[in-house]
Amino acid sequence: MINLDRIDRHMLMILQKEGRLSTADLSERVGLSPSPCARRLKRMEDEGLIENFQVNLNKKKAGITLTFFVEVNLNDHQAESIAKFESALSHFEEVVNAHVVSGGYDYLLEVVSQDLESYEAFTRKLHNITSLKDIQTHLSVRQVIEKSPLPVYI
């Protein structure tokens, strides 16, 4: 577990919302001079708490108009079948999140698409995975929470 103080947590909350801030701007916002702020930031990156910095695109402006949640069941739960399925998933750009879940199905996928035809093409590719048993699709009608920074508990 990584030991963080109040300033570290504040830095993380700010960066999750505004990852493009310069170190000078970040240091000003948290009440530190730039050098100690940069050292803290580097430490959190080195410890793996900060994985990367990325840009969040506007889905509509990027041509993504539909989001689906896809429940997936596999034929069996042998290590080879699981590995083949997960490897195949990693090659589908439409899959933006994938979770192993408990309950009535094995995986829950979040899939984005520009239209229904593109989603249908994706499902055809998905059904080509031999370890796949069946899928159940749910269309997201409206996203209630667009983005939210992760709470920092440590």
C-alpha cells in the first residue's frame, strides 16, 4: 500500500479532472513550490499509482453514438478457453472495458459503436471465438454519469 498525505490525495483528485495541468499550475493549486510537487508526482508514477496520462474524447464528436453492455458466457472455464477468449477480446477496439463477473454470466463487456451495423459486425466477430457460448446485449439509452474521478482511499 502506498502512503499518501492530504497534499498527495489533493494532487490526484486535481489530475484526474485536469491531467493537462503543468507542474507549475498543479503546485500552485496544492500550495507547494514546483520542485516538491514534481518530486511527489514522480514518486506516485514510479510507485505505479499513476499509470498514465491520457485524453478523454467526446464520444459523439468521435463518431461513437451507441454504447452496449454485453453479457458473455463461455462454453467452459478451462484455462485455455479463458486465455483464448481474453486474448481475442484484446484485439477488438470496440471493447472499451471488460470484467470477469460473478452471477449469471462470465464477463461483462462495455462496447462502443458508431451505429447498429457496426455493432452487428462486432457481434459476428465475437461469435467467431470458439470458447464463446452465448451473449446477451443491453443498449445504453443514456449515460447518467459521464465521468467521475476515482476516490482516493489510501
